[in-house]
Amino acid sequence: MPTVAREGEFEFRVYTREAVYEPPHVHVTFGGVQVRINLDNGEFMEEPPPHKRRTIREAYERHAAEIRRKWDEIHEVKKEGS
């Protein structure tokens, strides 16, 4: 699972093996917590701690294009080779 971006305590990771029924998403890890953000609509897939929601969202928005490019790169190769 490559780390695509880091900002402060947040690490944004794209897993190379995901279930085909799941939407494109990024895993955000920090302080032993993990939440996912749907890359199609920017919504949280799990509710983050309330005091972290805004900070995560702001960090994600600064790296959203880079994260999406990496997700597409990883999963397009997987689709072609399937």
C-alpha cells in the first residue's frame, strides 16, 4: 500500500488490492486511526473523529489530484492485467 501523500500527522495511502465493488478511495491514517475518503465525491466512508474532520478534509483537498492520479495509475494497470 503505497503512501501517496503526507501532511502533518496524516498519511494518505492507496492500497494495491481492493475489492472490485468498492469505489475509488484513499486510506487516511493518523494516531492509530484509519478512515477512508471516496475519491469520486470526496465524502468520508467512515466517520472521522469530530475534532479531526476539518483538518483531514483540508489536507485531502490539497493532495486530491495527486492521490487520484496515483489511484488511477495503480488500478488501471490492475484492470488491464486482470
